[in-house]
Amino acid sequence: MSKTEEFQELRPLLFSIAYRILGSVGEAEDAVQETWLRYEATATEPRSVKAYLSTTVTRIAIDVLRSARVRREEYVGEWLPEPLLDDPYEDPERAAELAESVSMAALLLLERLSPLERAAFVLREVFDFGFPEVAAAVGRSEAACRQLVSRARRHMAAGRPRFEADREEREELASRFFDALREGDVDGLRGLLAADVSMVGDGGGRAPQLARAVAGAQNVARLLGSVFPRMARIEVTFEPHELNGQPGAIFYDRDGKVLHTLALDILDGRIQTIRAVINPDKLGHVGPVADAWAIHREVQAGRRS
């Protein structure tokens, strides 16, 4: 195969590695593109193209993550990963690891790790790379990488997210949730929420957002049951769509532009967490982005009238 064909064949894997290290679709795509440029410019053919490209994209992602950490510490409000509509990489033998590691809950846990711990954990635990490959990718000895992965495992195990294992049950509950949301049915919503459910939003100072997380079934149900009917009056709509491997929806303004996404964590027949990504900088890959401030002003004007 030509260089281009080899690279395109491995591109889904490279993106999936970069996204799990970075939690950003845009930054992951940039890392993959930079990997291509370096591969295209190399004069010698690597012994293993997969190893070379995986090492390159991992090192680029680690460098990007180190600088991103500083920005995220100064982030306005709650920081959430960019929503992922579809994971391009598939491996039937690693399906469970791939699905679990791409959820928003898991990505937020990965944020607690150092860049090297995160990269080593992703390569070893998610993609089943051998320790020699992990060591080459992160630039550390095999012994050091075993320690990195061991520490990362402990951190992840302490807060490892659990999800409803039955996909049909998740989808059925999510369908009932969105039906109740569409109808503004506060009692119906409350009956689907865990008692200690929390709802968080990420506007990044670039869009209207919750001042703080909303906690408790009654509070979350009342908020959702009162807000969406007012949005529906100005022709805001939504379409259910899987996000980061979990049930969710994409919300649109009257012109079909993306307003925000909503992702649900479901366990034990109840919705445990609701995460809304509203920051327009994180939605460009989903589609043309709406003016969230204009929608907010229109909703408020309708409320007053």
C-alpha cells in the first residue's frame, strides 16, 4: 500500500487514541493531521507503520495535553469533554474497554491523571498495547510504564463509572425521559431520575450556563420541565443521538443549527447524571452552531411576556 493508504487504514485508531488522551475532537483531529505530516515527511520506512504512527500521535497528544491543562485550570465554570457522536475505531475483542473509556464519566476520570499516566493507561488498558510499545510511545522504560499504568489503574478504579449493561434498557429509559422532557412532564421526569441525580452544563463563558450543578431529582425535574417548554415555543427541537457511547440528544434552533448536546448516565433503571455541552467552541464538529445567547434572550423575553 502507499503511505496514504496505510495512514488512512490506521486513522480511526489514531483518532481514538488521541481523543481518549485529550477529550477534545478538534485537538484529536489536529494531532492526527500532524501525525500524517510527520509520516509523510519521513525519508525512511518504519519497521512497523502502526507502531510508528501510534507512537507519534501519542507523543503529540501528550504535548497538547500538557498545554491544555493550563487552559483548563482557568476554564470558566464546569469543563466537560467535547461530545463524540461516533467512535471511528472498532475492535470486537476490545468492545467493552472501548465503550467504557469513551464515556464522559470515564474521560473526566482520566483528567485526574498526569499526561504520561493517561497516555500509558489508554494504550495499555484500552487498546491492549504491549509494554514495549507503551514504553516507546511515552518515552519511558518498561518498568516506569508499569508503574504509570499501576497508578492510573488505582485512580480509575477508585471512581470507575458504572453504567446500565443492557443497551435496550438504557435506550428505553432514555426514550421515556425525552418524551417527558418534550411534554414538560415534571412528575414523569422525576420518576426517571435517581434521588441524587446531578445536572451540569459546560458553557465555558461563551454561552448561557448553569451557575452551578443542580442536584436532586425534584430540582432537576423542575428545571428541565420548566425550561424546555419555553424553548419549544421558539421552535427549539431535539433529536435523540448516542453521545460518547451513552444515550443523549442534540438540540437545534429553528434554523437547524446546533444549540447544545445532552448526555445521560444511566444505572439501576435511573438517570444518575445529565451533562450538557453548550460551549459553541466544542460543538463545531456536530454541525453549524446556533447563537445560544440570542436563544437565551428570546426565551427570557417570552417568559416576561
